[in-house]
Amino acid sequence: MSYGQLGQLAGQIDRKCLAQGYALDTPEYKACTLEEISREQYARQTGSESSL
């Protein structure tokens, strides 16, 4: 994944967690981002489609 693609993915994860109602820099927001990153990594490793 290129640097630009990583930036886009980070933006998608950020928007997804904010859309779920989590405020920036809260424990809930951080947990959401970690969960979404783990989900994305799993999807890439197993070859399944990403949810983003």
C-alpha cells in the first residue's frame, strides 16, 4: 500500500468512527479506530472484501 493509499484509508476510518458519534481524542474514538484497523487488516489477509 502506498503512502497516499494509507492516508486515504486513515481518512475513511476517521470518518466512519466520527459518523458513529465518537468524539475525537476520546477512549471510545481510539477503540473504534483500532477495531476498524484490525477489521481492515483481517479482510486483507483473508482476501475478503473490506467493509469500508
